[in-house]
Amino acid sequence: MAPNLATIVTLTPSKARYQITARATRIWEVEANEADKPYSLDMVLLDQEGDQIHATIPRRLINQYAETLKEGPIYRIQHFEVVESARSYRPVTSTNNIIKWTSFTSIVEDNQSLPIAKHNFEFYPIDNLAQRTNKLDHLIVRNYSFHKMACRNHNVRVTLWGKTADLIEESTIINCSEQKVVIITSTKVVDFKGETQVQSTYATKVYVNLEIPETRKLMERLAYLQKKHHILHIVYILKQKLKYIEWRYISCTNCKSGLNEEGKCRECKNKIDCPIQR
């Protein structure tokens, strides 16, 4: 029997045979004690509905799929297991389920069938980070620069460990000649000596000025605020010599007589709502 065509949100832990079409938006190795042997090859899959799910390939199967599976393309995937995640962290929050590769899993690149976004992030405000301290069920945060990242007068220190530190050059971030929007995914929030900090995990990816609507919107806002700040500091002094002022008076629309302080005609005593300047 052919596998059931499904979307990510409909996947449940069962013996059902599923087939999905999804984009591998992020792929990373989960390191083990042996430096040269990863524990697993993990990824985030994104479907046409915008839903995401964590998927994992066990160590014994990595070589079988490593050459076929790349970050970015859309794949048609079938003959996999759907199980409830037993891990202490979740790189996505839309589901607690996880796709587990088997030796029978089939994966075929399919970039023609469905329009699927290249990225989908679950942004978390910097000023709420303290609430996420030592919680690993939601590992995503947005920040604006390296080391110290500012957002609406809130700062947070970011530490990138191991291979993740090579994903970004500090000179790229501290260059003040242009605005930078940095997206750091799958991080964990910790409290270090009373300071809320963000640290990378195996799943962390770093993007600088990524072409997505959220980045464009933020850059436009930063440019506007910078322009507004400059305008507030511009002072103009106008000097002019007054040579002549022409004589005029406010008159009644009926008899052309002048009006008193109450706006009434001095001759016909009518209240004039729209007087004429003469």
C-alpha cells in the first residue's frame, strides 16, 4: 500500500505509513563523545503550510543519506517513523513529535511540486529572555549584533561555542557602515552570575541580513529611527529684514464693513462666520 500523503501537522506516532514533501531548512550534526563520530544528523523540515518538525538520522544511517541530503532543497520523504520526542530540547515548538529515519526511508529531491518558504523562524523578544532561562523546549531567539545585542534598550550577551563560532566573523558585525540584522536560531538561555545570556547549541545557525520580510521590516525601522534622530538635531536660523506690510482688514461679506472682536459686523450687526480679507 502506498504511503499516505500528509502534512507535518497531521503526523502522529502510529504505525501509519506517511509521505511528506518538505524543505530541509537547517541541518546539523549532534556531537557524541567520539570527536569524529556524530551521535546523529538532525534537521528541521518545513512544509507548504508553514509547519515545522524536528527530524533525525541515527549515527548508523548517516553515511547512507549524507550524500543525498543537503540543506535547502525540497524533498519527498517516505517510509519513516514518527515518534514522540524524548530529547530534552526542541528546536521547533509546533509539535512534540519527531521524524526518525530508518534504513528503509526514501528521499527524493522535488523542487517543482509545492511552493515552500526557504525559512521559517519563531522569534522570541529579547526583553522576555529571562523567562526562558534553562528551558530547552524552545531554542530560538532573534538578536541584532554580536557579543552585546540591543533591542529596545535591552542588551544580551551571546556566546557561540565550537564550530558555531566559525559561522560569523566579528568584523562583519561591528562594521558600522551599514545596518546589520542577525538571526541566531536554536539557542539556549542561561543565567550566568546574575546576567541573562544566550549560548549556542549543536542546532544553532547564524544568518546576517537574511532576505526575509522580518529582516526588511526591521532594517526599514532602524533606518527611519536613525533618520529621525538626525532630524531632531537640525536647527535652522532664518534672518529677514521686514520692508513693508500691506494694510488689510477683516470685513463683512454683505456690507464690507469691518468686524468687531466678537466677529460681528459693526454696521449690520450680523455674525459673520466666513469674513473676507480686504
